[in-house]
Amino acid sequence: VQLQASGGGLVQAGGSLRLSCAASRITDFATVMGWWRQAPGKERELVASIDYLGTTDTSASVKGRFTISRENAKNTVHLQMNSLKPEDTAVYYCNTRDVRTSMMYFGNGTQVTVSS
């Protein structure tokens, strides 16, 4: 599976960005899609995930500011990021996980930089 992320960039604190990621193959009912991020010197962390039916799970650090959504017909996942903070600065990666096999795929990262 190839995952192509886009939408990163430089934004001032309080601003918004929308990340998108398209999967190269059909994502079915067993595929959970998600967004992870990795800041310099830190481990990669899960930001948010969404299953085929639209059930979401969001990290406490971004809850209320970030919203994950999914378009099954387009094999695409989005991350709407509002009220961005400097501590949100990281490389953001989209991923898929097959709940039957636990197989995970990560796409290329997209840099998000929030200036204070």
C-alpha cells in the first residue's frame, strides 16, 4: 500500500491546516486509517485514527482542535487542524492498519511547522 500525504506547511500559532492522504488501494471495512506525528528528538505518536464506519479516536493533546475524517469511496483520510500551537510542529504521517492482521503501512511524511 502506498500512502501519499499532502497539505503540510508553515503557519502561525492559532492558524489552521488541512492534511490529506490518499491510499493506493481500496480501503475496506477492516482498515483503520490514522495520522501520526514525530517531533525532533521525540518518538512517533498517534494523533488520531478512524475506522471504516467513522468511529474516531483522538489524542488528548489535540482533542477539540484536530478532526480526522475519511472518504471511503476515495480511499482518503483527512486531518483538519485548528488552533495550532508551536508544540504541534512535527512531521505528520498517515497510516493504515488492517485489524485482521495488524499489518501497518506508513506514508511519506509532511512537515507542519507552527511559529509563535
